Amino acid sequence: MSEFVQKKRGRPRKEVARRNRVQCKMTDEEYEMLHYLCEKNDKTITAVLLDSVKISYNLETRGKVKV
């Protein structure tokens, strides 16, 4: 191996990797509503929030609810 060629290290990146991070502050009441939805649907906080974004986007752009 040439001295200028380096070995690749680590895990290969996915094509559809989630590289963007979002944080938000919420009141206790909003957090309780989110926690209720997580328990009711047996989903993580991330899954509930992503579903909410998809539903809102589809309503805005297509007028349809599709998860």
C-alpha cells in the first residue's frame, strides 16, 4: 500500500442516513400529551414526532392523511 493511500475506517454511511438533529422545548402539559401518544401507540418519541410531521406535511400538500 502506498504511503498516500489510507485505509477506510469505521462503518460505511447509509444512503438515507438521518444526519439532522432537532431539539425543542415544551411545557409539562405538552410533554404529557406526547408521552400519552407514545404509550397509546406503543411508539418512541421520535416515531410519534416523525409521524406527526408526515401527517401535517401530507395534509398541507395533498389534503390526505397517510402515515
